[in-house]
Amino acid sequence: MDPIIAPSVLAADFSNLEKEAKMLNQSVADWYHIDVMDGVFVPNISFGMPVIKSLKKHATKPFDVHLMIVQPERYIKDFKAVGADILTVHYEASNHLHRTLQAIKDEDMKAGVALNPHTSVDLLENTLEDIDLVCIMSVNPGFGGQTFIDGTYRKVEKLRKMIDAAGCNTLIEIDGGVTSANARKLIDAGAHALVAGSFVFRSDNPIETISKLKNC
């Protein structure tokens, strides 16, 4: 199957999000990837619920919301209310991961878990059947435009074997430093979804760039 392409709105032109939304709607992108940062879990602050709610008015594709925040369980209902279709929390920020995953599903959203580069996929063994999407960070979270970490390939391969052995339908998403140079290798390793920010929004032709990733 073709990879799921989720352009990261963090790299978009914030002064004209309606225009950026129309571009994504016209492209072959599958999801909007939306990074929410609190300046505590990661050393940066992005945007919150009011911006997401406004963006939703112009979007025609699902919202893949990635929470890089402490105590994400406090805001599950709020992000559902502003339009999240997939809600991803960090393993490192969730003391009661199973409970949080169930709370996300209770709000009729897909439940995702993100792993920082240093976090082993083995830690998901006991919750894998409850996870719809695993977001493997291929850069250290907090800022766009970083260099891809090569160890990600091995991590993807290992996670894919775990998913297959468990008989799950969990999707593997890669977030950070994704370009046309590594997209095919990531898909071959077992990834299903690719997040691309700067590579898409800073290109001369974002629609064409998204198409190249889709057809990598």
C-alpha cells in the first residue's frame, strides 16, 4: 500500500494557515500532522487548541495530533472537541499509559504513542494491542528541521516484527527528518506513515513534494 503522508503544520506559514490548508487539501497528503508543545516536556512552545480549532474549519483531511506535553491525559476531551482524529501521547510523559489510551478511545479517537529516540520499542510490549499508531521520533522532539537519526531504521524493523508477532494492526509513523532520500528505506523497514515538515513546506512546490513522498 502507498505510504500515509502527514505534512507537519509546525513548518507551515502561520501567517496564512488558511492558504496552507487549501494546499494540503488539494494535495495527495492523507493527514494533517499537528505538533502541540508546552515548553516543559520539550524546550519549545508551538500552538494549542484555538489554532487547531480554527485550522479545522478549512481542512478536509484527518487531524493527527501529536502531544509533546506533560500530563496529556488532562486534555483528551479538549483535543477531541477541536477536531483531533488521532491523538498521540508520549510514552515518556504518561505514567498510566494504558488508562490514557483507553480514555482516548473512549472519545472515539485513534490512540497513538510516541517514542523519543532513546526510548526502546520493547517498552510497548504490554500495551501494543491497545495502540493504533506508534510514532517513532527520528529526531529529538521540540524543533523542526533537524537531521534524521540513522538508528531509526533498526528501531522500525524491530517494532514491525513485534507488531506482526502480536497479530496487531498498529501503524508505524516516522516523525523527523523525513525526505525523499530516506522515505523508501523507511517504508521498506516497516513504516506506514511519514511525517514531513520543512521538507514539504519549504520546498518550491509543496504539492509536488508531497506527491514524491507518496510515490517513493
